[in-house]
Amino acid sequence: MKEKTVIGSTEFVDFGKRAQRVPAKIDTGADSSAVWASNIRIDKDGVLKFSLFGKGSPYYNGKIFKRTDYSVARVRSAMGHEQIRYRTHFWVKIGGRKIKMLMNLSDRSKNNFPVLIGRRSISGKFLVDVSKKNVPRKKPSVAIRLNEEVKRDPYKFYKKYHQKDGEK
């Protein structure tokens, strides 16, 4: 049996020549994987067309990808919202291994990571060490900023976040 590669909760992934060293979040709580895609559409011939990433991303190059080997999935977010998403296969290099991964195409422009890798993609191939993070954090977390704010003036913090309009 082949030994499993240990990866962290964040990793850099390569999409071949399309994009390299793209930050990805490894989420063992997520069933499927997703990549930020834009300009998603299907032409009259049934060909799925899209761009990887979006104009605000340093990984965006504007290239239009065409796929006939795609499917759709009903995806439910952690908040309970359902969406229909297109999905297709990509060859991705992660943890020194090149694997074929089925990924949902979604707008991840507001997420910290343009790629999310779920348990189906890594099952049987990798072990995840959650104490290991291979992508450095660019900005402080919301919790850190909130804790700094509450330390500066706890009463002002309380009024801002907990006191309803009209209460004194």
C-alpha cells in the first residue's frame, strides 16, 4: 500500500501552466472541492465555457476554458443555501502529487482562498495535519481585530455590537 502524503490545512496547488502556487484551503468537513471561476456559461452547442478565477485575482489570465465533460450538482452551503453548480475535472498538483480532481465552479471572490479542497478529493491519498499551514495568512483574522477592539474600549464595543437602537 502506498504511503499517504501529509498535507496541512492550507496548501499551495498548481493547475499546470494555467496557474501555479494558488492558495487552497483543505476542508475535511466539506464533501466536494471548488475553484473560483468566472464568466460561466453554456453555448448553444452545450459546451461549458468559463475562466479560472476572476478579474480581481492575481491568478486570472482571461483565458476561456471549454469543456464538454461536465456535470451539475446541487450544493448546500454551511448556511443551508442551495445552488446548482457546474463541475468538471482538473489535474492539480498538491503535496508533491498530481491528482485528478472533480471541482465545482463557483464565485469564490469573497473567500480567503480561491480553491477549496474537500474530503472526496483527498480521501485515500493524503493525511491532513491541521497544525500545519503551508500558506501564510495575509491579514489578521476577524477574531483578532475584534479582540483588539474590545480591549481598547469594552463599553464602546458593547454599544456598537450588542446594544439595540433606542436602548440606553
